[in-house]
Amino acid sequence: MHALTDTADFWLQLKKEAREIADKEPLLASFVHACILTHHNFESSLSFILSNKMADDVMPALSVREILDEAYLLEPEIVESAIEDIRAIYTRDPAVTNYLTVLVHFKGFQAVQVHRMAHYLWQQGRHQLALFLQSRNSETFAVDIHPAAKIGKGVMFDHATGIVVGETAVIEDNVSILQNVTLGGTGNESGDRHPKIRQGVMLGSGAKILGNIEVGEGSKVGAGSVVLNDVPAHVTVVGVPAKVVGRPCCPRPCESMNQNVLEDNQPYEQA
């Protein structure tokens, strides 16, 4: 019951923001009405926005929207995760002043939601349709996530361009990933071959995490680093190849989004 109430309150806030924008900027009035104000709940709005992004000349928006609506009905946690993603981005990004901006403008958020749909289809055995959505996601947002990859909630893809996530990768709850990050393999091996990113982690811009390795809870990977081995929990790694240089200044780097690894100067003592 709490989740239902929470979702309803979130939707009321979104509609309030939409009305304020329509009043302040008349040129956007039709846009916010189509995306928000004509809908009866958040999932209807979300499916409308994503289906219009994913449609192409041979796959109409209506067909894509039917798939999204089905998934949201049968798997309501997908919608709950989307709300947690919006709240996470609102909290972590100082450029964001309302929820509506994330929903209608942030391609990192939208790319993750399209992936949730593709992952749902993959789990249903509808692999070709899932791969179609992966392809459209890549073409539209420049974010390439294999449909089998597992992504938690409260996840932020900041700027998002160039993010690649491999088939057996896992991204747990409350993780922040910046542009041009790769969660990839180390060759053409099969099986479980991609990274596992634990809760609270922040991956800096351009970081490459390669192989079936783990980035431990609450750790930070500095921009441009190449990670080839397991990263312990609550450390900062940087370099090519990445090495431990200290500890993050907070227990959940995903929230502080502090990119300056030189400030993480607390010594790391291996157990």
C-alpha cells in the first residue's frame, strides 16, 4: 500500500511541475500536455514518452507502447524502479531542479528505462524483440546495453553517451555511471564474462571495467581508468591499470558524485 501511495504522490508532483512549465513557457504547453497532463498515471506517461523515442519507420509508436503497457501491468516493480531512478538523479545532479526534467529530457534515464523493457522481453524468451529495442536504444541514445544485463534501481547514467554494458554484467541498486564507461569482456570468451558493480559505486567518465570482476560496494573508479582486477569495497582506484589510491570521502560515492580522486587520500589498509 505504501508503494501505491508513494507512486500516486510522485505522479501528483510531476503534474504540478508540468502545469508550472506550461504556464511559464507557452511554446512547451502542447509538449507537456502530450507527455504528462493527458495521462492518468505515471506509467502511462512513461510508456508514451519511450514509445515515441523508440518508434521508427517500420515499428510504430503504438506497437511499442502496447509492449510497454503490458510490462508495466505485469511487472509493476519496473515502474517503481523508474521512479527511484528519477529521484536518484534529482538528488545527485545539481543541474536538475525538478523531476519532470529527468523524465522528458535526460537520455541516460530514458535509456535505462528502455533497457528495463528489453530485459523484461529477454526474460520472456522474446529475444529478437529485445534485441530490436537494444538496437534502437543504441541508435537513439548512444547507449548500448545487452538485454540480458541486470540493472537495479536508483541508477544514474549521467550524460550517458557511449556507455556500453555487456550481456552478463550486473549493476546493483544505487550506482552512478558517467559517459563513455564500458562494462565489457576481455575477449571472445563465453559464459559469465562481464563486471559486477555493487551498491553505492561511482564509475567516472571513460572508465573501462573489463572481465568477470567485481567492483566492491561503495567504491569509486576514477575517470579514464582501466580496471582488470577485483576492486575491494570502499576504496578509490585510478590509473591504467587501476590501482587503489585511497578511500572515498563518503560511504556511497554514487551520491556525492565527487570526481576529484585526489581528495580520497585516506590510506587503504588491506585486511
